[in-house]
Amino acid sequence: MITRTSFRVVTICLCAICCASCGPRMRTQPSIQPYERAMPQMPTGTVPTRGDLSAFTLEQSRLTDNPLPLSEKNLRNGRIYYNYYCVMCHGEDGRGNGPVGQGFVPKPTDLTTSGIAQLNAGQVYLRMLTGTGHEPVMDQTMLRDHRWPLVMYVQQLSKRVPEESSVRTREEAIEERQ
């Protein structure tokens, strides 16, 4: 009789434990979902110096310069990255006439305008990652090492620097070697 009673008590306890652990608490536990909370603001006057910061405020973007030196190598890399990330929407010459971009509303920005030429590197960087049609895709897909050379190349598109013609794509360099 004691064994039968003990068995019932143990069975009831096990059922109670199982029911208590499988309740709705597992489905309703608190967690932070993507984009549920705003990023904390950076302290006033903070300016990125290494180019590895993906998001900064509009004020910080006005104070930020490209940490990379203007060089043929950086422009060449920028053009390669432009062809990888941007050409389908902004077009070969940066005028916003790429084949994919024609279906967008609004149309992609013409990167050769004086409005783009007046932006500093930090402002181009910020708009490149968070501008209309870019958020949050470009921030998540563009490698951090590719960002500043690409900014440099986009700035050269708007300034129409003569050296731009000497910047070759990867395909042009491969053809030249063969």
C-alpha cells in the first residue's frame, strides 16, 4: 500500500513539475527584438577616427573626414566597390540611371550633382548607409573595409577629377595582364 501511494505521489509531483516548466513563460520571456529600441546616443563631440563606426549622427557626419589618404589605390578599390554595391542602381557614371534603380520610387540619387560635391566624406558615408532606399541593407551588407574607399570614389564622381579615367576596374586590370 505504501508503494502504491508513493508511486502516485511521485507521479503527481513529476506531472506538476513538467506542467510548470512547459507553461507560457517560455514563449513570453522578455527579449529585445531588432529595431525595437533606439541606439544609445554617442557623447557630444565624439568623432570616429578609424572609419570602423557604422552609424553616427548627422552632426558627427559633418565633422568627419575620410580617414584614408587620397591615392590611386584607394580610388581603384573604391571603383571596384562601386561596381559591386552601387552600379546596378546608380549606373556606370553615377547619374542614377542604373537598370535596377529605374524601378525605384524615388529614383536613385545622381551622384554627379553639385549637391553631392558639397558634402564632406562623413556626410556621404552617412547617406550611403542610411539614405532613402539604403536602410538597413547597406549597413548590413557592405563590408566596413569597403566603405571609405567607396566614399572617396563617389566624391570623385561628383568632382569630375581627371585622374578618374586612370582608375581601372578589376576586369580591366585582368584584361591588361593577359
